[in-house]
Amino acid sequence: MKSLVLAEKPSVARDLARVLGCKQNNKNYIEGPKHIVTWALGHLVELKMPEDYNKEYKTWRLEDLPIIPNHMGLKTIRKTSHQYKAIERLSKRKDLKDLVIATDAGREGELVARWIIERIHWKKPIKRLWISSQTDRAIRDGFKQLKPAKQYDDLYQSAVCRAEADWLIGLNVTRALTTKYDDPLSAGRVQTPTLSMILDREKEIQSFRPQEYWTIAAKFGPLKAAWERNGEKRLFDEKMAQAIHGKVNGKMGAVRDINRKEKVEQHPLPYDLTELQRDANRRFGFSAKKTLNTLQRLYEHYKLVTYPRTDSRYLTKDMEATMFDRLKALSSSYKAEIQPILKQKGRVVAKKVFNDAKVTDHHAIIPTDETPFLGDLTSDERKLYDIIVRRFLTLFYPSYKYASIQVTIDAEGETFVARETAVIDKGFKAITSGDEEKEANHQLENLKRGQTLSTKELTIDKRLTEPPNRYSEADLLSRMEKYGLGTPATRADIIEKLLSSQSVDRKNGRLYPTPKGKQLIDLVNDELKSPELTASWERQLEDIARGKGNPNAFLSNIRKKTKWLVSEIKTSDKSYRAHNITGSKCPECGSLMKEIKGKDGRILVCSNRECGHRKRKDPKLSNRRCPQCHKRMEIHKGNAGVYFQCRNCNVVEKADNQKKAVTKREERQLLKKYSKQDDSFANNSLADALKSALKDKE
């Protein structure tokens, strides 16, 4: 008899199958002597939609709301139904004794597996593989210590509550707003408070009134110092600034105090997804979605990094034994950085990183033991991989040590302060990109208390106070994390949803609310747009997962909240006007058209939702780049066929059907493949080998 092992994705299934000795590959599973390993593709099963309960709900009507099923059913996702059917067929095999849940060790992973198990009507015993890392040793140990699935029933209940709450509130409020105001208006448990935070920052900016203030800088001998009083460097009274200038100008200053403190900056922990998205946004201007997509390619395609969608920045203790293999894999690409580490025999200095208690669903993002070929990576992939590697390597370097020196100078009763930082030991900052230290002049250390200095220069600088900046994605991710809005895996999608729904616009790396977003937030109930409400729900979900909460009470409260929110929208006397209505009319129904900004250009959509007519206002943009300005070129169709045109440069290129170039990685794989198939292949020259392999590939 065999065990059916259900993984969350094919890549994990392959690792499990290899460790379990399963070698018989099939389209939807891998079989071995004792196990059959199959996989989901993320979620294969989802909650039923309103039209699955009643066909009339397919048409959105305000009078049908709220839609609150007595029991929420499940359905198979059509797009991935082929894999679900394969698992269903496997489950009917007579030689199976039990099922092992091997999906991600967390709330969402539990939901993926349990919904599949519920749909296939599995009746045999169920066990749970619960591991925090995918090392061979962790997998082997995990299968030796399989837990009864019942131990994770509370986690499953928490996941169900989260999914049903998002369905009930998000779907009902979105339908209510859309039908009431006759425009696509999207709201939800997470996206609405996120939009609200962007609007709150906009209100701060709009209500801000700049104030004039003055600063005073002095040069005492070779030193530059700034006027201070009780820690404040600004003066909001010009007369006072001028009085201080007149009193001190040309006078002597005396060194009152020299304060030198040696400080140690501890190692930064490896990245979790949110911290990596923040850093990539600050350094490279990557959107959260772009970082996640690039990271996914490094994980799945190149297998160079560990699982991306993690909220932990720690590693499990059993991973300490894998550190040397990871360093060895990196040694050819990061020779200069790794040589000092190997002299210390690859010893991890920052031992705090190994903490099983702080690893949640997955450990931090670190490099794998796969040898990187950096030439294979795109510019964006290389940038992201580089900061992951360098953050990982800091664990093997000493702490950063520096001295903070502050000199206080007294001149005619006024205080001037000069500061300097002197590096004692660069430590891990010797290898981290983006952490360049400014070279200090080391002038302050040579001073002595009581020493007098002449005032050479004294300047007054007039400035204006500045409003807070609009949020960058890095800023917004920090705020979302603080209030528990979304998960590391979903925050990028939440931001993209706000952008695609035209509630928010992105300009020069900053997030601006649109006229639609400003109106939408005024239509939504104050409690729903409060981050505190979502945070409260998240705490309740955590209590349910730990067996301390009541799932029935939670969902009962959500149902009541849904009815109240919908009722408030129905009775509201607030008004809304679509900001993107144009003067052109729909050729089918005569209604006015709305202009929507899409990824491929502007689109005109009929304002009558029942009509749905749409046409392109701008030519479609292709992924081909102009050879001169490098902007995306438009796609056109002429008498001679399809062609590309750059609007800026007027460069025209004919579309051709050239074969895709073979990458260096594909060349290596082909060489490896053919050398295994034919021993004589190794005797051929490299050119002949490649020619033979590539010819066969074509």
C-alpha cells in the first residue's frame, strides 16, 4: 500500500519525490515504491460565486444584496481543473492507504489541501508533513514524524474564516457600490484601508502650509558646526536669527565638550518578501509586483533562491549544516566576498539568525546551493539576486563598528555642534551594496576640551518647511505590514488592484489618489476604511488558528457587518460622478464612453454596464522596444502585414517570425543532455556539439 502525497506546486513535489525515491514520472504525478507524489497549482478549488447559488445573481442588482449563503460551497477552478481531475482519479486507486498533506506549512497552504480533500470526498486517514525548510534532511525527518491532520484543524478553520470574510465583505460591498453609483467601484477588507492610508497622506499634503525658518552654520577654524538649542536646529524668528548672528560673528568659540561613543551595528537579518520589496523599490524603483515576479523566476526557473512568499527573516537550526554548500555554489561568482569567509571555515557569525521559534510558514529568502551563471540573468534578475546574496553573506562577516563623535562649541553663550562618524571596522558593510560610508575628516578627534577657535564664517540660511512625501511602494508596504493588511504574498496584488481599478496612480515612483479614488473613499463606511478594523480581524483569526477563538462567532459577526455595510450604501444620499466620461458616444447603445488607462494604452468603454462595448483609443503597445529611444513600440496592421512603429521617433519595423534565440542556460542544458545520450559526443569539439544540439532543438 502507498501514501498519496499532496504538494502545493510542481517544484516542491519534485523535491519531495526525489527524497522519497519516486522515479516514475507521469504527467500529473511522480510514483515510487511507497509514495505517489502529486501537486496542486496553488488553489485548485475556490468558494462558489453568487451565480453558482442562483443564476439570477449573474446580473448585478442592488435589490439582490446582500448575498449571504447559509452554507458557502466549493467549486473547482476551471483554469486548473485538469490537475484537480488528475488528483481525483488518483484518490480512487485501491492501493492507497492514506494521504499526506505536504502543502506549505501555513494558513493558506492548509486551505489549498483541505478544500481539495473535501471536494474529492477522501475517507481514508490524513497525515500532515510540517516542515519549515525544504532541505533533504528536513524532508526525511518530516516524513519520519508525520502528524495527524487533526492537529491542524484550528489552522484550517482560521483559513476558512479569512476566505469567507473576504468573500462576504468584498463581494457584497463592491456590488453595492457598483450598482448604486453605476460605475465599477471596488472595495474590500484589505484594499479599502490601504486606499484610505494613501488618501490620508494626500489630505496631510493638501492641508499643509509652509513656514519660513532659519538655520545658522559656522566655521570654527577648519570645523563646520551648526547652531542648536535644546536639540532644535531651526529658528522660526528671523530677528532672533539675526541677533544670534550679530552676537557671534567674529568672536571666539571654546570647545565645551567632546563626546565620543563607540557603537556596534548588528548584522541585518536575511530578507523576507516585504523587506525585499521595500529594498528593491528604494534602490531600483521596482514595484512590489515586479519584485515578486522577478523573484519567482529566480526561484522557479533558475532555482537560485529559496521560497519567495515568506514573512520570516530567520532560518531553522537544521539549516546551519547547509551553509557551506551554499557558499561553495556562490564562490565562483562572488570570489572576493567569499574568500575571507572560507578562511574562517564558513562559520556563521550572526548566530541569532538560527531560530526555529521565529520561522513561520517559511524561512527567510537566501541563495540555494545551485551554482549561479550570472550571464544568464537579465539586468533586473541580477540586481535582485545580488542584494539577496550580499544580505546572506553579511551573516558570515563581523559586526559593523564605528565611533560617533560630537563636539559642542560655546560662542558668546550660543551652542554650536559638530558631528562626525569614524569607522572602526567595516565588518559586513564591506560587501553590502548601497551602504557606502562617507569618509570622515577625523578632525574632531584631534580637539581638546577648552580649546579656543576663531569664527571664520557665519551664515544664515532661510528655508521653508516641507510637506510629507506621498507614499512610495516601499513606504506603503511598511504601513500595510504595521497594520497587518494582507500577507507578504498578497500585498503586491493589493497595490496593483488599486492601480488597475484607477483608484490610485503611480507617478515618478510615488502613489497618488485619483479623482475616482477620492470619491470612492467618501462613499465607503468609516469603519471599513479603518486599518484598525482589519487588524482586529487579523488578531481574531490568529486566535482561531491557536484554538483560542470561536470561528462561528467570527463569521456571525462578519455576516452582521456585511448586512450593515450594504444597508448603509443602499440608504446613502451621497453622490458620485465618473471622472473619466468623454464626449464620444457608444456606437451600439448611444451611451457616453469612458476613457480607461490600460497597460497597452487608453481604451474607451461604454458607460452602460449592460452594453459592455469597448474600443481602443490608442494603438496597442507591444513588448518590442524602439532601437533609438527604447520605448515600447505600437502594433499596427497594414497591407503588407503587421508592423511596429515608435510614436516618438517614427521608426518602423516589420514584424517577423524569427526563431527565439537560444539562451546560454539552454545551451548548457542541451550539451548536458546530449553528452549523457552519446558518450562519443564528449569527443566532439564544442562548436560541433552545440551545432548538433541546436539543430536537433530546431
